[in-house]
Amino acid sequence: MEKINVLKVQQHINDFAGDSVYIHLETTNGAYAAHNNDSFFSAGAYIRNAQVCYEHGKIIGDGPYRVGLKLPIGWIYAEGLTHFELDDLGRLLLAGHGHDGKLAVALEISKTPFE
């Protein structure tokens, strides 16, 4: 993955707009570490292979970045994004890594389901 280039990412977001796509969205603040510290409050969200068709999307911010995808009846939104990749399967992979390098958020868009 490389650091986000707003122009490149925006073009990739635009390329998927209006098509039926699959979304993977995941957040974590270290949920797997919670078992080591009873006072640690862990929270996260996970959705995989939600099939949507978004009207348009936008990446904004000065870094870390925010991406919003406008659906006919709502929004998909992720913030804290720092890196991206268009992989060899044509999927847009966006990730947000904390200062420690650990994954905090992922937003992925694909024309085929994720395995």
C-alpha cells in the first residue's frame, strides 16, 4: 500500500460510482487486545460483502482522510484513512494505520465479492 494520493483515490472512487459493488468496512481500536487488560474498552465494527450502488463518493481532509459514499437512501463513511492500493483484482483497498502502524480502519470496494 502507498500513502493516500487524493487525486488517484478520488478517480478510483469515481470509477466504481453507479456500479453494483461489494463493500468491506472494518474498524477496530484493538479489540483483540482487550483480554489482556480488563479496564480497556474495546469497540469495533465489521461488515463484509454488503452489495450497494453508490451515486457518488468523495475523499476529503488533509490526512488522515475521510471517504463518504452516497447511497440513494444514506451514506457509507470511513475516517482515519492513510493508505490505499488498487490491487491486481481491481479492488480499491483503503486503510487507516495508527501512529503505531496498526490497522484502525479499512474500507474496500470491489466489483466481485470478497473471499
